[in-house]
Amino acid sequence: MKNLKIKHKILLLTVLPLTITLVALLFISIAQIRSLGEAEIVQVRQTMMEAKKESLKNYLAIVKTSILPIIKSDQPEDVVRQKVDAVLRSIRYGSNNGYIFAIAYDGITQVQPIKISLEGKNTLELEDENGVRFIEELIRAARNGSGYVEYMWRKPSIEQSAPKLAYAVDLPEFNWILGTGFYIDDIDLVIERRQREIDDKVKATTILSLVVGLVILLVIIAVNLWISNRALVKPIRELSESARQMSLGKMDTEINVESNDEIGELADAVKRMQKSLLVIFKKLKQK
């Protein structure tokens, strides 16, 4: 610091705090954008998930409403089961991708219109890649009234595992549970798209802030240099030159620095010193 010129010291004292402030504001802005974005993502996910849960619940409510008259009819039990079986197999929704399945309390699959090979088999211990025994959990949830289970399952359209949401209700007349479900990877796609939008916004904000900050710094540096040269450096140089001239014996050097600050006080002190030296030199000459 001691080797820096005064204008550079002033510039440093001005620019450094401003730079720190601008950087701090930039980080705060980015943090706020990310925080709001994350809160929005949580809200979007929750809203979409609630909508899907409500849809599954409505589908099974309609199914139960359609088969209850058959169950409560006076027809023989085997006839009732055949008719209920036929109704369940005929139901499709969601561009024919949605279907209804039925599983007995002991885990034996009763109705599985998409993968008929599972019918008659015990799927109680069936689990996904994360170890979720979703059939067991669906039976437990249904026997408690109803419930949802999330798990990973192979999605034919993409030929890989995708998150799936299933909903099951109890059918105590047959000791069955009725269930249905659909893939919810579209939620992740929406979230990923929104996350990219947030990242783009952060990037744009960062670039804009840096450009604006750089422009502000350049303007401040230019103004600072102009003011320091005009108000500080120039008068100090003039006083320095006046003092140098006086040191060479030129006591008639004119001091034109006029200011109401410390530089002005210094100029007055130099003028008083000049007058004192003139008096001393005159007395010396008279001797």
C-alpha cells in the first residue's frame, strides 16, 4: 500500500468495497432464485402427485360402483364372480393403458388383464429394484381401507424402469383387493424441465449482474480517477512543485491552490511558510 500513488489508494478503497458488495448481492440473488425455484418445484410435484392420486381414487370408486350391484345380486356366487371378473377385465382408461387388477388377501393374483401369466400365482413377495414389496404393501393398505404405494416397474414404452403409483381398495365380499396404477415419470420430466428453466434463469441473472456490475465499476473508476486527478492529485502536485521551487530559492512562486478541505489547509500552510521565508530572507539581505 505504501508504494501506491494516492489516486490508486483512493481507487482501491472505493472499488474494493463496491466489488465485495456487488459479489455479495449476486450470491444473494442467485440463492433467492434457487430457493424460490426449489419451493416451486416442491409445490409442482405435490400438486401433480395429488392430482394423480385423486384420479386413481376416482377410477376405483367408479369400478366399485359398477360391480357392487352385481355382488349384491341374488345370483349364484360363481356367476357373480364371473361377471365381476368380466367387468374388471373390460375396464380401460388413459388411452387404454390403465387397467384394474384384483389380488386375494393371500397374494394370489385373481385378475391381471395385461399380464395374464401372473393370474393364479402368488405375487406377495414380488419386489421392485429398490426392494419395495409393493403387492404386500398394497394388500396391507387396502385392508386398512385404501392406500397408495410408489414403486419402480418396467415401462414398455421406454423399455426400462420408471416410477409407478398404485392405489388399492378392499373388496371384502371376495377377500380381494382391487387396484390400479399408472406411471408417474411424467412428473419427473416436468420437474427436470422446470429445473432447467431455473438453471437458465440463474445463468442469465449471473451474466446480467456481471455485465451491469462491470459497467458500474468502469463508470465509478472513470469518475473516481477524474475526481481524484482534479481534486487531489493535481493540487498536491502543484503544492509539491511550489515547495520544490521554494527549496531552490524561488520565493516568488505563486501558489494558486484554493480549496476548503485538508489540501486547502496544506496550501495555506505552504503560503504562510513562504511568507515567513521571505521575511527571513529579507532580514538576511539587510545584514
